[in-house]
Amino acid sequence: MHLNELIAQSTERLTQAQLAFGHGTQSAFDEAVWLVLWRLGLPLDTDLDEAGQQAITIEQQAACAALIEERITTRKPAAYLTREAWLQGVSFYIDERAIVPRSLIAEVLADGTIDAWLSDQTRQVLDLCTGNGSLAVLAALAWPEVQVTGADISDDALAVAAINMARHELQERVSLVHSDGLGNLPGPFDLILCNPPYVCQASMDALPAEYRAEPELALAGGADGMDFVRQLLKDAPSRMSEHALLVLEIGNEVDHFTAAFPELEVAWLDTSAGDDQVLLITREALLAL
């Protein structure tokens, strides 16, 4: 058997199992490529047109099949099995103590979308609900002159984030703080990034097993998904510098967000998932609420 045959076989097995994707891949084929290449110790950007005819030993086939079966039987996201997730081309350690990183805010950090909103006075950046620390890392990489604080209510998540700060050698520029919302974060911050728990209860009840494998604390946002966001928007101005900005992800909960804050002036940012999932709010707009 050669590599492309093994990937095709793995794709068929994952397809038959009717799994849910969305933790770094969007299809059975992409997930099969990821798991097979990882198990074989090959780079995830391996050119399958060139390497596809590579012979795979019986032992390698068995090892890949076992990993595919583990994905199916446990229904854990593949990232929990490989202990690695990728966001905007950057590798992160991940395990079950933190949500698998996939925030759309990563896109607007990497492509410079929000740079025009920032000033040369932007020095203190907060990544609230940092999880495994991926957005804090990406912010530090995007803006070498800033200091970043990564905060989370979960000590387990902060332990994972600490691994990633060491992995990317950012311990001197990124501080990790335990905080319930903004409670332990006096600021002032020039920029707050937040991918909060925003999934409404109806959506939580319908989540596939892959998402239920993640910490519920990182997902559940109450009846309309806006419990955490309401408190954040109330508390944020007192932690923000005069011209500070808040970049907030609300995912598929746009209807609940606009219903909760009908008078709030926001700027919606384009992402690969559309222009109604990540928004930017000025301190002035928050003060006007």
C-alpha cells in the first residue's frame, strides 16, 4: 500500500463513522491527511502529489489504523490525540484541559485587519479567556513591541498556556493571570482580545460529542450565550485606556448579540466565516451604553 491509498482508506473509515469536524479540519479527507501524516512522522504540509506513492509498511498501516479507530471510538477532536493544534500556521500544544484553539480573532491578528485601529501608544494587550494561550502568542508575534497578558478562570487552561509560552519563548513578554472575567485585571489595557464562552443553551444541548469533549466552561454562555459578554461590556471601560479597543468573537450568536445590545455601535470584521462573527468596539462606544 502507498501513502495515498492509506489516506483514501482512512478517509472512507472516518466518513462512515459520521464524525463531527471543526477543530482544525472541515472534512474527513483533511482529518485523514492530518492523522496519517502525523502518525507517520511526516510534515503536515507534505506534497501528496510527490509523496503519495511512498510505500507504507504493514506496521505503519496498523499504527495509522489504530489512530483512526481511536478518533472514532473516543470522538475526541484529533488535536487532543496528536497533542498539537495549528492556528494561522503556528503550532500549539493542546490537551483536554483547554479548548482546541480555533478563534477567528487569529485571522484578524495575522492579516493586519485591526492594525489601522491601533496607535503607536498600543503597548498593553489583554487576551481574556486565553485558553491554551494561542491568541496571546499570536498577538505577541504580530506586535513585537507590546506586552501581553493572558487571563483565564481555569487554572488547567493556564497550565496549558504556560507550555505554549515556553514553546514560543515568550515568557518575558506574556504574563498569565488567573481571573474570573476582568475581576483580577486592573489594567489599563490598550487592546482587549476576547473569545469568550458564547454558545447559547440550545446550541450546547445539540453539540456533537467532539465539542462535548472540550471543557464546558469554555463554551457555555447561558440561555442566550451572552452571560459572560454582558459582564465584560459592563466592566471593560474601567480597564481600558482612553482610546482602547475591544475585539470580541461571538461566533454564530449574532442574533442574540444584537438583541442584547441593540444600541451598541460596533465595527464588524471580515473573517473566513463571514462578517458577523468578530467585532471591534471602542471604549467610547462602551461608555455610551
